[in-house]
Amino acid sequence: MQIRSKAEAQQRADQIGAFRAELDIIEQEQVVALEPEQHAEVRRYHEQMLNQLAAGFDVDVTSKEKQLSLGMRITSFLGSMALAASVFFFYFQYWGGLAVKTQVSILVAMPFVGLLFTLGAARWEKSGYLAKLFGLLSLVCFVLNLSMLGQIFNITPSSGAFLLWAVFAFILAYAVDSRLLLAWGILSFSAFLSAQAATWRGCYWISFGERPENFFPAAVLLFLIALLPHRRYTGFAALYRVFALLLFFLPALLLSNWGSVSYLDWPKENVEALYQTAGFVVSAAAIALGVGRGWPEVVNAGNTFFTLFLYTKFYDWWWEWMPKYQFFLIIGLTAILMLLILKRMRTVSIQRKAEAPA
């Protein structure tokens, strides 16, 4: 089995730990017992495999190591935030006393210095914590770079800044396998696409948030990107899917209740009915797709927004005239019904797996 990423290496290490624990239980229950030579050979193989995984991917073998790694991730994030704040306040404290040439030189140099530190840390430290710290610091410097240069040279604000931030964030994210940097890149890229959608409709780009439908192109494109292979990168495909669903469901939920902000030149009630129907259909499809493809984040998003669309309809239908105890009783009974349906789907899935040929 070829291991390509740290996530796969950690999964293999966890499997070895689970196998050892289960084997101990089986032997204690006297279900089966390996010969001493076999037991020693299995343990020798596992030790060799764990050593290779630790040397190649810096995986956590014990629960204590996992706790330390969690602490290192938290420390890395807090450290990067502290360094970013330090750079930010340095700019605003000493900036006015520097010559324009010095200001421009610092602004241009800082992101690339940060990028060099990020790439160097990625090669030197296998765990990647320092690389992610320097990567986030480099991205903050790049964002400040464009913002401050725009102020110095009085450049008209443009949606292109979102695209540049997104490209730089994507480069860093894929270089150091950072979901935080990827999320920043996704948000920046989505803002750029949404602003472009607004300009295509004749609006000023900075007003893209006034029309929720501007976010739909970004949702579609992100979901298509999620279909590309991301085996070497931990959780990247799932993050693309989550943002794609949020960029569809949140605008659809707004439009299902406030149809007047839609581009559609229809009566308000028709627009709301359209997006209510779309919300139910797409959320149900997301549940089915997530179950079929084994995407838990898609299932959770589909369940969440199906429930939100359903409860908002209940509110529209019954809140004004129905006694409040009856309203919440219906909500509770609906939740029970949904639990029974989901339980049935889970049972059918388990039965199909059991009946499938080995």
C-alpha cells in the first residue's frame, strides 16, 4: 500500500494501534491465540511500519503524542496570530516616519521573505507547524502589502485584490498542507467571483453582497474543484464541498424569505417559492449524495439546511395563528420523524454492506 499523505500515514498508524488493542482482547477472551513466533513477527512488522511512518510523515503513535500535537497546532495558530498582529501594529506605529521608497521596499519584500521562510520550514520541519505559522504570517503581510500600496499610490479599489489574495493563499495552502490558508483562499476567491458576477449584471463590484445570487457561480465552481483528486492534502476536498454548499444554501435561504433582493423580475412570492423548492430539493439531494459517496460533511450540511428550510416554512404557515405549544410540538414530532427516516437509511446502508460479496 502506497502512502501519499500525512493523513493516510496517520490512518495507518491508528489502524495498527486498533489492531493491537483488538488482538489483546481476542487473546484474553481465548478466541484465538497466535504462536509466540507469530506474535513476535507481527509486532516486529508493526514496529518497523510505525518507525517508517514516524520518520517519513511525523505521525502520532500514542495518545500522548496526539495530545502534544494538538497543543502544537493550537500554539502554532496563536503564534501566527501574534506575529501577524505584531507586523500590523508595527506598520501603523512607525509607518509615517519612513520614506516612501522605504515603505514600498518593505511592503514588496515582506511577503516574499515570509514565503521563503515558509518553504524553508516546510523542508526542514516534517510536522509542518512552523511552516503553517510562517505561511499565515506571509499571507497577512501580502494582504497588508496590497492595502498599503493602494493607499500610498491612491489606487482605485478593485475586486482584483481578492483574486491576488486567493492565488497567494492557495499557493501557501498547497505548499504546507494548511486548511486554514485554504479557507482564506476559498473566501477570497469566492468574493472575487461574486464581485465579478455583480459587475456582469451592471452593479458596482463592491455591492456584490446585496444580491445573494452573486454567490451561486462560486458555489458551483468550488463543488467542481472538490471533485478533483486531493489525496495528498488533508481535508481539502471536504473543505471545498463545505464552502460550496454554504455559498448555495445561505443565499437560497435568504431568497426564500426575502425574494425582493433577487435579480429575478418576478413577484416576490414567486421568487420565494422558487428558492424554497430549490432549497428542499438540493438539500435532499445533498443528503443522498453524501450518503452514497461517503461524504459526512455533505450529509451534515444537507440535514442542517433541510431542517432550516422546513422550520422556516412552519414558521410562515403556523406561527401567527397557532398556539405556541402546538407549534413547538409539531417541531419536535417532525424532528422525531426525521430521526426515524435517517435511522432507516442507515439500516438499509448497513444491510447492503452486509449482503455485498466479499
